[in-house]
Amino acid sequence: MDAKHKRSVVLLGHAQAGKTSLAESLLFRCKATSRKGSVTEGNTVSDYNWDEIERKSSINASFLFCDYQDIRIQLIDTPGYADFYGDVLAGVRAADNAIVVIDAGAGVEVGTEKVWQLIDEMGLPRLIFVNKSDKEGVDKEKIISDIRSTLSKNAVVLNSTSLEELMESVAESDDALLEKYLADGKLSLEEINSGLHKAVYNAKVFPILFGSALTDNGIDELLKAVQDLCASPEERSNLQVDLGEVSVSETAPFSAMVFKSIIDPYVGQLSIIRVFSGKLNTNTTFYNATQKAPERFSQLYILQGKEQRAIESATCGDIIAIPKLKQTVTNDSLTDQAHPVIFKPIEFPEGMMSASVKPKTRQDEEKISQALAKLVAEDPTFREHVDPETKEMIVSGIGDLHLHVMMGRLKKRFNVDVEVGKPKVPYKETITRTARVQGKFKRQSGGRGQYGDCWIEIHPLEHGKGFEFIDKIVGGAIPRNFIPSVEKGVKAAMLGGVIAGYPMVDVAVTLFDGSYHDVDSSDMAFQRAGGIALRKAALEAGPALLEPIMEVDVMVTDEFLGPVSGDLNSRRGRTLGMEAKGKLQVIKASVPLSEMFTYGNDLRSMTQGKGNYTMKFSHYEQVPGKIANPIISAYQAQQQHKEDQE
């Protein structure tokens, strides 16, 4: 089809508003399916994964298409739960238009406001479909008022409004039409229709339609609105390009972006791409401008849920899938090599909830890395890494539901079983004053003995300085070849700490005296002597426990400032400042990591789902005594138990 006959639409809204049911209605009405599926029965085209069928709600974005009269409509059905927001971001970048679905019984909900703000920032054309509106007790006037006060005063009812009201809305969106309307007192039907289309794709007017996906009420009107009012690919203006230029047409050089990857159990990785310009044929090569490499492929598919339908070519406006690409990943830009273009990458949110995972068996241990890598490739909001301090494998997600779903997929899809726990806090140890000690290692057990003797002074360094070893040996008190041995022994002892088993940092060690034996001294003996000296000195130098402090930015609306600030204080946080960011207030604070493991869920509960936050490491600080003492006592008891067992 020509680009002017294409419409790409992302379905957005709060969880349970009926997006998937609406997609079923649209497909069935356009005869893209022979029977209408049901979320309750678990047989919809969109929700085809086992966990979506089980939960009766969308977890992933799914891709659908149907033909209505002379247009091809490509639909992206997105999840409503905040834990799966990554697919919402991806869907919004791929589509030219949005249908915001609102539950008539619930009105504008938190999820509705969140997606509205997102598409507002992008200037995406949109329709508003009030679903379940034929239910008894639905107050349409109240819903209209709610939409206008919460989302936009430029929302106008399409399928039950007066022509006069529609005429006024169209006139106010365009200076030339307003001038004509004020002069003549009216606009022609043709001017209203063309003016409304222009107002919608310029995101100046937002049509409201009432209907029901369950009974198909209002579906014809919605399809007609998509045909007449939504933007074609050639009308898209906000392409968000970092490098190069894109001419949005079928005859221009090829350009596209990978906005999602799907790991298919049969064909491997499917790269889902949006073609912004030009044409792509099967069995050819494109240039991956992000990776700076050509990539050859053989097949192209258009998706109908889990069904992959082979196509010969794709052109401007199409959303397609390419299997088995070797170098291409989500966010990559695909172009003509002679006309390279790089699109702005989708900024996926950092995971706010973390957990440690431990394979249950050796077999699971062998498979887990590859399995987690596939989950990460499919969902960029899911992350995994090995903590260099604690050596634990850590997974992160947007919330506990997200992590629960991903661990379920790990087991069901890849047959990897794990124990999920709370991550360890990477505490460190340090000293608070100076101490001088002797460390002597002497052993005689028949034959050659072992002898190493050193005197060291330790003193604290500034936070972040790490470790210094200063050699002040004079007169050959310790032979030069054994001085590195002392340093090695000191470093090894520091790794194990002295009070709680955590690595020591910010310590300077000065080696100033010692003695040796011509026959019995050795590298190992001086290593042992260095370790003994370090442990003895650290215990005399006021050892202390340090904890990681995080730099936290919390984004909330004014109404939640008080509760959120109070909660941060209760977590031993310090507020550093505050600044406005659009409609939100950003609280800047420093908070100990140990207090932040459940913060994502807690913040969501406190703010009715409206709050968000980012977090990064800042520095280490000494742990207050009342918190440090139980940690130290538990470690000492554990060590004593080990000694008793031996």
C-alpha cells in the first residue's frame, strides 16, 4: 500500500482498561480474524504467551494488523501495568498515532495520566476511546469533564457532540480557519473535516469516542476516525534523529529503527523494526549505522500476534520483524550505507527493584548466564550483573511483579531454577586512628623453619583514597626482595576485614622496621607476617564499618511532597535540594543503599503510582553504631561457630 493509506496506532491506557479486548474487536470487525477472542478465555491474538494467558493481562507489546476499507492499520497493544513500561516506550516510538483507552467505570486513572504525559512530550496524534461505556450507571458528562480537567481541555466528543461545538474546536486549532469562522460564523463540512484531521495530527485536538469492545459498540466509528483523522507515515514529523536527515517517503533512502527484540523459541531472535523511509526487500543487505556494520538477511515478516507472515518487501510506515540478525540489537538504526542515519535511542528506565539470584543446581549454573542474556535482550528494563564486591548475581527490574514474571520465564522458558533473595549490601571496613604494631610469623617443625618479622604503622586516608603502602625500611632490616611480600600479605588481610568480613579501604600502611633469618625467612613467611601485622593494627586503630550512600532523585507531584520527604528521612536519607521539572517536583537526596531495596514498590504505594525515582552510587560513609553493631556481632558469632566446629 502507498504510505498515505497506512496508519500505525499504539493502544495505551491503565491496566484492565480493555486495550487487548479493543484490539480483538478491531481485528474481528475488519475480518482479520474469523472469531473474536476473549481475555477471560485466554484466546486473544495479542496475549499469546503462557504467562499473559495465566494472568489475564498483557505483559509484552504485541503487533497486529487489519485492513479497513482502503487503509492498512498496524496496531501495537501495550501492557497497562507500570512494571512493563519499557514496551510502552518502545510502542510509542514505533507508532504514528495513539488510541488512549479509558475504562468508563474508572475514568482517568494513574496509568492514563502517565501515558498521556509521555505522548504529550512526543506530540503524538491521539484518539480517546472510552471503553465499557454501555455499562449501567456510566456518567458520560462526568467522564468528559474528567478527561478535560486531567488530560486536556482540547478533548472533544466525536460521536455525540453538536456540530457547533466541533466547529469551534476546529476553528480554534488553526488561525486561518478561526479568521474565517469569526467572519462567516460557520465553516463548511469539508473545512471541518480537513481542519479536524490537521488539528488531530498536530496534536491540538483530541477526539473522544464512546463504545464497548465487549459488544463492538462504537468500533465502526473508531475505525472511521483512524482512517480520516489519524496521521499517515508521511505526516509524521517528530522522528528524533541524532545524525543525518530523513525524508519521510517511499522513494527516499531506506531508514529504520529496531525498537524491540523478541526471543522466539523456534526462529531465535526477532528484531522488530519500524521503517521510516524508503524500501527494504528480502534477501538483501542493510547498513547498521549504530554498529557500523552491514547485515545480510533473508526473510521479512509482518506479525499477527505470535503468527509470522512472510512478506517480500517493506516500505515507509511498516512495522515488521526480521529473524536471526547477528549484530543488530534494540535501539540500532538501520539505513542505506550511502545515507547513514542514527535515530535517538529509546531511554529505557533503570530497574528500581533488585534481587540476588543463585542457581539451584550445577546444571542451572551452566545455563543461567545465557538465559539471562536472552531475557535482557528482549526486555531492556531488565538488567543483570555480578556485583564485584559481593560476587552475587544481581537482577534488576521496574518492580517486584516485573522480577516475578522474569524469574517465571527463566524457569518455564529456559528450565533454569534459581533461589531469589535480597542482595547483600557491599559494606566496607576502615580505621579511624593511627596504630603501630609488630607482626611476627615464626614456625619451627624440624628441618627448615619459617621466619618473617615486620613493624608497620597504619593511619586512615581520606574517603575514596583506597590504599597506600609506604616503604621506610633502611639499613637492610628486611631484605628488599621480601618487602613486596609484606605488602602482598597486608593486601590479602585487608580483603577479609577484621570486624565484619568486608574489604578494608582508605588505609595507609607504612613498613618501617623488621628482622629476618638467613635460612628460615621466605616470601610466604613475610606474607604471613604482613597479614598478622595488618589485622593486629586494624583492631587497635578504631575499626569502623562503611556503607554505600546513593544519590537519589525522586520525581513526584506537589500533593506527595510531604509524605515522600518524610519517608526519605525515615530511611536515614538527607534531602539535598528540590527543583521543578514540568508538573513534577524533584527531591534530591542521599540515602544509604541498605534502605533502598524495596523503595520502588514503597514509592508507588505512597504516590498512587505517580512517583518515580533514579538512583546512582555517590560515596561511602560510616555506619551508625546502632546499625553497625548487629552486623558486626552476627559476623563475630559466625566466626566463633566456625572455630568451635573445627
